Amino acid sequence: MNYSGLIIAVITFLVIGLFHPIVIKGEYYFGTKCWWVFSLAGVAFYAASAPKHVQIAEVLILATHQASGSVIHRD
């Protein structure tokens, strides 16, 4: 049996659980001004997690194109 999906789900759950209090504290102390920081940090970490052969612009639209298989692999 392949456990990689289960491991990814557990890690995702833990990351959300760890960072949710940070977001709540940030909104409590800074109001909605910190939304831009969290949003830009999310996009930056998402873009940084891409493999080297994928362009940054492709990473931002990867989720929509991955289902259709239109992402081009570059060497």
C-alpha cells in the first residue's frame, strides 16, 4: 500500500494547525493589514516549492493546468 498520500495529509494538517494561531494573533494585533503579508508569503512559498524545470509563472497557474496535463516539462 502506498502511504505517501496519507503522510502528505498528516503533514498538511499539522502545518495548518501550527500556523493558524500565528494568523489569528496577527489579525488580533495588526487587524487586516497583515493579510497582504500572509498572502505574499503564501505565494512566495508556493513558488519556491516548484521544481527547477518549471517557470515561476507556470507555478502560479499549476493547479489549474495540472488536471488537464498541459504543463510542459523542460530540461
